[in-house]
Amino acid sequence: MEDVYQELARIVGPAYVSNQPEERFIYSRDPGTMEPREPDFVVLPATTDEVQKIVLLANRKKVPLVPMGGGLVLSGLSRPLKGGIVLDLKRMNRILEVNEKSRYVLVEAGTSQGMLQAYLQKNHPTLKHSVPDSPPMATIGGNVLIHGSGHLSHAAGFHSEMLNGLEAVLPTGEVVKIGSCSISPYWFGRAPLPDLAGLFLGWFGTTGVVTKVAIKLYPNRPWQDVGVFVTEDPELVPEVFYQAAGVQVAEDITAWMAPKPDWARGFQHVNINYAADTPEELIWKRNLIRASLKKLIDQKTGGFLPLPPPMKKNFLEAPQTTLAQFADVRKGGGFEYVGGIMPIELFPNAYRAGIEIAARQGTTYSTGARIIGPGHCMMFFFAYPFNRADEADVERARRALEETNGLVLDLGGIPWKAEAPAQRQILGRMDPGTLNLMDRIRAMLDPQGIMNPGNWEVR
Amino acid sequence: MEFADILHRCFRCGYCKFPDNYQDFNCPSYSKFRFETYSPGGRMWLLRAWLNQEIKTSPRLAEILFSCATCGNCVERCVFPKFKDDILHAFLAAREEMVNQGIVPPAVRDYLKALQVHGNPYKLPGGEREKWSTGLDLEPYAGQEYLFHAGCVGSLDERGMKMARSVVVLLKWLGVPFGVLGAGEICDGNEARSLGEKGVFQSLREQNLQAFRTLGVKKVIALSPHAYHAFKNDYPRDPAPFEVFHYTQVLGARAKKLSGLSSANGLRVTYHDPCYLGRHNQEYQAPRRALKSVPGLQLVEMGRVKGNSFCCGGGGGNFFTDLLGGGPESPARARVREAAGTGASVLAVACPNCARMLEDAVKAQDLQGEITVKEISEIIQGPMQT
């Protein structure tokens, strides 16, 4: 392996490659519950050219290659399950182009959510991108590729739907451009071409290394507000989603349910975030949203919560910094969640079953949901905190997650950014024709089987 | 190890790598090395693994630990209020552990050795400490209201000496009554403390306290924010045997008088908050008040200021050990690029370490034609400066 190290050092420079125990330890794990798997090397490329050379090297040497963004999926997707090279892409973080009129930005895939947010705020304050609730270290490329969602997902869908185009290094080393950029100097979209972006979306780095992405931008309206609709009846929540989403004036609709603080227990809270260019427009939108839920308010089955300013400020923050604090609930630096992508009518069943699982596994929980598009589906999350220093507690969370993944599938949903064991659960239920197609695509793109092996393993 | 009980509580969410506006990485060692291991969260997890014997002691681990600039950005930005205040304490406790085991990087060992043997990191005889004041006709301390403390860098580093001379000339012009210890001055010990050498720090602290007691010192003006920090927070506090001021606080309090000294029509200046004055001690206004006393001076702020300031890379002993120096990604070079990006022609500093670090970085970055590093008293005195 010394020759691989030397070649990697020649490609990226000795300062940006490591085979030392310290890097091998840290890059063997993420903050979730999955068992560590050590890489042989960690490499930090700075350009597509360097990525290409690394991919060609990995091909020649038949060494596994695992692309990594922020490393914050929590489900262990950037752990090198079969060793090899972890490719930390965060040095590839240049913001290459903002097209104000056509509202898109082209970035290197390792650009962090935070840096793009800051860049737009400073240089293009009338525009914003959809910020996920992951910490600002999460990368634009990584989040798009796992079908992430965020603060504009009600308005515009999954982050993968906001993808205009990408550049990728194929597992065999060729560099390809996908979308309008394959023909035109503009990265305006994926239509009207055959949509090859699907070869990379949701594949967890098993089909290549995405090095650039162009994503859609949206108006950054100066006036913002949030309303929190509360009901005690989980059966009503799909109707709340349906009505509030149907108005199509909100940017983001999320739900949250937690046993703590005490005042929140037993209630379903639906946050409806909206924004406007003027105070008058904001009031108009507020009135439309309230009118959409008037029937439920009149029936006294729900109503809007008066929000103290600190709570409102927290709910308007993107990303919400307080969400990470869930990791300290057990005083142990850990939580992981199952994000079930499912139809909104499954909300009550998912909610009840999630609480039952937490009780059965002896752990606490937090659940919630984000509406995707105008109510076309939701990402329902079941989050379980754990104490990293207490292996029994970690195991409790692990069991709860495993059971929850099964539950999501049983309900008719699909676990999002699934851990390797959950991927096997998904593949076990997949239509055989689809399974076969996945297998053929993978074999065609990656004949050596070097890309993030152990994930989406059909065979 | 002290504070070991917080290590597993870090989630490695990474908020600690950023300033509050997320514009760039704000952890100096992560910004330079870019491996997760060099981030605060990486250190937390590695230290836990080290204590659990999952990883062994190694030169790499020592470099990871000692390349922390102790700038405090992680403490400022961590989203876990129940243990964030102890993050740096945990890093310092681990350094102490490594010092005790004799497994520190060679540059750290050399620094501590020089301090032990010579009383300063420059391996110079004690008599050299008074040379910075040659020709200034400064009074030896003999009961004046203030003792002026130049510190190791202010006494023995060429850039530091220039800064010390400028500051005392201004203090004299202002009529501030002060004296100096000259060759009798002793290192404040802040860098020894931040490098985990508690024994040496305690010894220096006792020597200083003894000297101050004997001389009846009641008020100290520190040139260096590092000394200011140590005197204020790591010397006895309840009761404090003496009051300590950073020199910019003395200048800031006399801003009105300073305003008659010189003018700087249209001079665009950006100010770099030193970590040990700003983030560690929350003093953001006094240096700005002092700068704004100059008629016509235009203060333009960088994106990362005050609690979000980006360290020059010279904190936590790195000024001497240089574990963060070298290359375009060094924190100092990143900082001068940011400063030049404001359009300012002067980068104002209030710390001798920052002055040296950033001045060298301007040269390395080839920005001499665009921006000049100047210490605050140098700017205030303008052409009058001696």
C-alpha cells in the first residue's frame, strides 16, 4: 500500500493525504450509531483533475473509494465499509458562478451550506438557496445527492429537484457533465435532455464522484414570519398539511412532536414559515394561511400558538442551531434518526408507531416531519438520542433505528439516506426488475466495484 | 485527565469551525490542515480515543493537539451550552498530560526549554530585556501609578520592540505616569500555561507576584493581550493583587485627548481583534475608540470581527512553535487576504504577536503594495511617530 500512498501524495501533495492512525480513526465513523470501519487513506483533493487522477489510481490498484462531504448524514454512508480511500471533498469549495437573472449558482461539490449562505447574503442578498437543517458544515453536493430537503422544500421540493446540473468523475475516470451544461455555457436546468442526473442521485457515491453542482436559487424576501399551528389529535395533521400546503404561500412546513419540554408533550406542532417583500404582503399571506385552517380553528380542534420572541427567532433561523442540541439529551453527544419519505396521510400511524418503538426500546425520542412540495409527500423523522460513552445506550438507539426502518417500509414509506442494514431491507422489498436494473447500471459504470462498496449492494 | 468527562458529549456537528455568519472556516488549525482531526470536534474525539487507549500517543497526535491556537472560536460557537466553556480547558488539560509524559512536539519542547533555562523563548540573557527602551528615557518603576509590562515579544522581538516603543511614547505624550522593570521584567507565563506547562507557569506567576508585591505595584499596563489575559484571569483573582489594563484600554479612555495628535484624512483602516483581548476578555470597543480618535480615519470592518475574529495563528504558543505557519493556507495569510479584501490600506493590530504574524504574512502573500500592518499607537501618532 506504500505505493498507493506515494501516488496519492504526488497527486494532492503530501499535506493532504494521510494514512496515520488519527485520520483513520476519525474517518472511520460519523456521529451516528453505525460501527466504525477504517479507511487505509484519507485524501483531500482540491480539483476535478486531482479527483480524476485518484479515481484512475483506485481503478489501477482496485482500491475502494468513498466520497465524503460534510460527513453528517449520521447513517454512516461515508464509512469505508471495505477499507480503501476516503475522499474528503471539502477543499473543493469554490463558488464558481451566480446567475442572478436565471437564479442558479454553480459550486464545487464540497462547498458548505454555511459558506454558500454567507456568500449569497453578502453578494446577492436578494437570493437564497434551500438550507437544510443539518449544521452549516454539510455540503451542497452531499445534500443534493442524498435527496436532502430544507427550508424551501414546501415551495420547491427535494434538494435533488433543485439540481440544475452536475459534473462528475465516473468510476472509470471519465469526467462527464450532466444537464444543460453538457451543451451550453449555462447551467440552467436538466430539461429537455435525457435526465442522466438520476445516475448519481440517491446512489451514495456508488456511481462516481460528483465534483460540481448547479442548484436553483430563490427570492430571499426581507419580511419573514412563522405560525405554529397546534393540535392534540395526530389524525388531523394530514389535513393541516393539506390545507396549509394547498394555499402555496409558505416556504416551509414542518411538524415537531417531543416529550420535552413538558408543555409540548402530546401536542402536534406544525410550523408554517412564510416570507414577503412587504409587510402588507406578509399580512396577506398570514391571512391566507389562517383562512386555510379556519375550519379546524372554529371546531376548536386546533389553533395557532402565541410565540414568545425567542421561540420565533429560533424557528426563523436557518439552520436551526438548537436542533443539534438534541445530541446532548442523554449527556452523551449522539443522536441518529430515521427519515421516512412517505405520503402525508401516514402521519398518524407513523407518529404512534414511533412512540411505541421508543417505549419498547427504552429510549426517548423526538419526531417530526417536513412537507415536500405542496404536500406531495413528507420526510417523517424518528430521532433517538444516545450516550456515546454508554454502549448499552448506543445499542438501544441502534435497535430503535432498525425497528423504525422496518416500520417505515411496513407503512409504505422508504427510509431516507438509509444505513447499510436498512439499504438491505429496502433492496429486499424492491421490485425485481428495478433491482436488476440497478445492478446492471452499477456494473456498467463501475466494473471494478471500487465505488463505496458495501452500499446499495444488490448482489 | 481533567475535563475528560466532556469529551464524549461532543457531537462533531461542526458549528465550532465557523464564525456566526459562516463565511469561512474560523478554526485556525482546521482552516490550515483541513483534516477533520484538526477541528475542535476531531480533537475531542481523538482525546477520548487516546484516553481509552484506542489510539496511541504519536507525533501526529501531539501536532494535532498543539496546533490549536487556543483562540476560543470553538467555545464561542459551540451550540452545547452545558459544556462549551470547558472545551479549551480540556485541550489544555490534554497538553498538560502530554507535557508530563514528555511527548510534546520538538518545537514545543524547545520553547519550554528556552523559557526554563533563559527565562525567555529567544534564549537571550535577561539584560537584553531593557534594550527595547534604549533612548526613550523611561523611568524605572518606583511607585508610579502604572507599571508598563512589555512582555517577551515586546522586549525581545524586533517587531514587538518597535510596537512597545511606539506605545510608551504615546503614553508619555498622554502624561500617563508609568515605570518599567527593564532587565528585571519576567515573562508573564501565558504561553507556558497554554502549552500545558503548568509548573513553569506557576513559577513565573509566583516570581511576578513577588516582584509586584515588593515594588508595591497596583496597576499594570500590558502591551500584549496574552499577558493581559494571564494577569487578569490566571493570576490570583479574589482578591486581585493588582489591576491590569491592556494598553488600548488606556488609550481608549483618553480618545478625546488623542484626537488632537494627528489626522489621517481618508485613511482606510481595518482592525484585527486579537483573540486574547477580544474573544477571551470581551474587549472590542477600546481599540476601536482609540482608532476612531484619529480625525479622518475611516474604519472598515472585515466580515469576521469581535467574537468572530479569525486568529492570526499565533495563539496557544504557536507564535513560537510555528505549527500553523507556512503555506498559503496559514491563518495569518488567510487573514491578510481578508483584510486586503476590505479595501483598507492599513491593517491595525493591538498585539505584538499579531503584528509580527500578519506583517510576515503580508510579505509572504505579496500584498506589500496594498496593505500595511500597523499597531494602533503607530497609526495614532502618524508622521509624528518616533
